[in-house]
Amino acid sequence: MLLKLFIAFFKIGAFTFGGGYAMIPIIEKEVVDKNHWLSKEEFMDMLAVVQSLPGPISIHSSVYIGYKISKFWGSLVCALGAALPSFVIILLIAIVFTDIQDNPTIEKVFKGIRPAVVALIVVPVIFMAKTAKITWKTLWIPVAVAIVVAYLGFSPAYIILLAGAGGILFSLIRKDK
Amino acid sequence: MMTFLALFWSFLKIGIFGFGGGYAILALIENEVVDIHGWMTTTEFTDIVAISQATPGPIVINCATYVGYTATDSIIGSAIATFAVCLPSLILASLAARFIYKFRDNKYVDAAFKGLRPAVVGLILAAGLTLINHDNFTDYISIIIFAIVAVCSYFKVNPIFLLMLSGIAGYFIY
């Protein structure tokens, strides 16, 4: 089990280009679709939790999922698996050569990868919306959140606090009726 | 020895206070390694960010590994900085997971998550929107790649396969 976890998160670490959010579709594929370690709902709950914690969401997600599956050792193995590919690659770069970003081959490859990364982040939003049971009536919530965070610079941490409080408030109001 | 301790402490702080994921953390890292400790110049730091974007893995890990090596000229420095930046995560996220699964059936926790789910969808969308910029979309070919990958991803083609294909396409087109 631990070995399976390690391999899954090693893959996740090795194919994440461009920061934590780019990791999400790959984690979902490995953890939800392929290995069924978490349900879609659990996965979304995990995303909410890790985004409200301080620190890198990529490592948080690995630790959280690892803990859910195999407690302490699971979290350790997943974090190690996710961090190891970058550790080795960066170390090699630091030791051997430093001008990788000026390498024309690398630049060409990345010109192809960058728009793909964006597509891989945007498209799963459609599936997440289904999992979150978003209807035409509640569509304004994710749209408003996306606008204030992306263009007005609101911190995701406040949005999460607000949304959580909103959920509790809504359930209390509904009960009163 | 002092440098090792300083590295550990700096990256521990970065791991604790870095709110909002990779890119938000960059400013904090710059402050620690360039302004406070002078482990590298601003130009070197910019290079690291570029290297981080050109290599797989979480940006924080990349920075920690790189700075750890350049500041101490040893792999041990790398390992210490990387471990330090992961340590808060290991503690916080496993505590969070433990808490969530313990109180998952509590009606307030459940209600809070019902409110959170639509917001999370918005947050991921926001991350995607901020990436639609001139760095990632240089010309019409970028838009074509974006469209093809979007359609494939909608029909559940493996994301790792799509990334490799886009990289190969980039190499031959540009």
C-alpha cells in the first residue's frame, strides 16, 4: 500500500509544472479516478481544507490524502514521493548548470506545455461544478469567487472562511422554517 | 553550522506563513533569502523562479532545494531547507485530515462543507483565469494547444499523457 502511494505521488510530483494548482488534475486522476482512495466529494473537501491552511497546497494535499489512507506513514510517504522528483532535478540543475531557462530546446517544449497546463486546470472545473451540485441558481457563487480572487486580489483564505460560515448560517436558517 | 540553522529557520517560516499557494509564497521567499540573509541576488532569485517553472514539482520545494544548495554548497543544505519547508505541512495537514474525518458527521462541519464546495470551484477557476496571460499564451498556436487539450481533458484523456504530447508538439512547432 505504502509503495503504491509512493509511486502515485512520485508521478504527481514529476508531472506538475507551474505550481500547486497544476497538480490538482493529476492528483484527481491518480487518487479519485484510478485508485479510488478518495470519493469526488472527499476530494473537494480536501481542496477546501488545504487552501485554508497556510503553506503550499501541493504538499498539504499529499499529506492530507496520505493521512486519510495510511495515517502517519501514509502522509510521510506521500509528501516524500511528491517532493522527491523536484528535489533530485533541482539539485542536479544547481550542481551542473544554471542556464536551463535559456536553453532553446527547453523553452520550445515549455511553450507547448504552458497553455496545456491552463487547459488542465480550467476544464476539471466543469466536473467539479457537477460534484458540488451547482445549479443555475447557485452558479453565481463560483463565478463571484473566481472574479474577486483572480481580478480583485482577494485572499482564498477569507473566501473559505466566508463560505464555511455561509454554509452553517444557511443550514440554520433553513431549519427555522 | 550557523547557515544550516538559519536555512532551517527561514524555510520553516516560509512553510508556515506562505498563504495561498506557490506564487503567493514567492514574495516571502524573496524577502528571506535575498533581503534578510543575502544568500542570493535578486537576479539569481528570478532565475530560480524561471527554473522552477521549467521543471516539475511544487515551486516551494524547488526554491528550497536550490537555495539550500547554493547557500551552503552542499546537498545537506538542500535537504535541510526542503525538509524545513515541508515540516509545517506535515503537521498541519495531517492534523486537519484527522480533525475532518473525526467530525465529518457533525452537522455543522457538514453544513460548512456544503458552503465550501461551490467556493472551491470558484477558487480553482480563479487559478485558471490568472494563468491566462501573455507568458502562457504567446501566439495563436498556444490557443490551439489550449483548445485541443481542453477537449481531450473533457473526454478524460490522461493529463500526464497530454502534458508530454504538448511538450513534444512545442518542440516541433517552435
